[in-house]
Amino acid sequence: MKNLPRVAAVHDLSCFGRCSLTIVLPTLAAMGVQCCPLPTACLSTHTGGFTGNTFLDLTEQMEAIAAHWKSLELRFDGIYTGFMGSRRQMALTEDFLRAFRRPGCLAVVDPVMGDHGRPYRTYTPEMCRAMTSLAELADVVTPNRTEAALLLGVPYEELRLDTEADCRRWAEALSLEGRRSVVLTGVSVEPGAAGAVCFDRAAGRTELVLAPLAEGSYHGTGDLFAGVLTGGLVKGAALAEAAGRAAEFVSRCARRTREAGTPVREGVVFEDQLWRLGAPAWERPPEDAEE
Ligand code: PXL
């Protein structure tokens, strides 16, 4: 049997309130991808909707873990980066990408910086500049509208995603002249649908992927989207196919969360939907097909 694809996930561990590693680890595992966390920080909760959270900075551990992994000559099929606790962590993550990136290893940078037009509470302008520099090393970036505006240095109000032409224009503007692929989320160009616009550098094509619009906005949906996207890409899916699957899954989980009526800050409910990400019966090895 083939080895599973292996992804290093540079992200925080927020112990309550679904986001980052509490989403990414189970999601990648459900997709049949080995996820190796490189934790940036340990928090009692995420920083959106909770106050008084603890914050243990793991910058030094990041360096030590990366050094040990280097001595073990570990290889990854993908490196996925998300929430960062400090500017120094972004520089370390750049070093990590340079050290572990080999031909065939895909770097997905989710430039986590903010939402709804505002940077997150812990993100300074300096950190946003460092994230822009980290994102320049990516094969694929996955900004939301707020993050796209920060990456491009344009006012949030100017970066509108209401028409297909607008979506294409901004996705292509984020591609660094075609050097990186872009999945710009938060696109809503037709009633009742939401999704992403994808610029695929390999195909030189820009495509919209849409899923049924789910009312409400829950923590962790960006991390869930980027996790499913990364899993799909390291398993060999084309960009728009992986993004379409991610949009569909996030939409389904958001609808399910609304039905459950859980508080927004507790995050998107996804655990009982993970089975949907598993291999379909026709892709399972014959000895498992009956199970
Ligand atoms: O989902 C993004 C995210 C990740 N990690 C932490 C956060 C947030 C958003 O608020 O606070 C710690």
C-alpha cells in the first residue's frame, strides 16, 4: 500500500473554540493525510469572541522542533501555514519553508490576519507586512477579502467581490504576476451561493467555485477551508477541484452549525461530518471495500 501524503502544519493550538490545529489535524487525518503539527502557540481559546485567553508563545520550540526534524531528514509533501503569534514566528516559518521545501512539496500559506475588514486583535501592521513577505514564498495563498486587501495594500472597501469580473481581477492581482496560485475566499456573486475564486498558475486559468450559501459566520471556517484544500492538493487534485470540495464541505458544516445553534465563538461544527472527506468506496483498496 502507498504511503500517505505528509503535511507539516504551522499553526496554533487553541484549546477551546474550534480553529487552527483542532480543525486541521482531524480534517487532514480524515482525508488520509498525515499531519505533523509545528505549533506556534498554545492558547486557552482563540482570540475572537473570548477575552482573557492565555497565550503561551512557542517560538523557541518551533526552532527546536525544526532543528530536530532537519536532523531526522524528514520530508513533506506539503507545508501548510496559518495563524502566527509574532513577527519572529513568520521569519522562522520562512526559514522552515526554505529548509524543507523540495521539488514536489507544495507550500500553502493561509495569510491569517483578519476578517470582516479588520485585522485580528493580536496582529500589528508590522506582522501584516511580515505575513505578506511569507506569502511571497507560497505556491498557493488562501486569503479572505480582508486578508487580500492587506496583502495588496488596498482599502477593504475597494476590494469588492460582487461581480465575476471583480473576482477575477483581484485573484489575478494577488498572483504576483502568475508566480503563485490564489484561492480568494468570501466570494458571493449570485444569490444563495458563496465560494472562492481560484487563479491556477499551472493552468493559467481563473475559475469561480461556488457552494450553497450558509447563513451565519462561524469561527474556524477559514481554517477548515484551507485544511480541506491542502488535503485535496497533496492528494493530487487540481486547484479548482480541491477548492470546490472545500467550499462544499465548509458550506455543509456551516449549515449544520446553524441547525445545532451552538454559539458562534465555539466555531464551526465539523466533527460528525468528517466521514464525508474519506475515500469513496471505489477508491478504497479491495480488502476494505466491504467495510
Ligand atoms: O481561525 C483563525 C484563528 C486562528 N488562531 C487563533 C485565532 C484565530 C482567529 O481569531 O484567534 C488563535
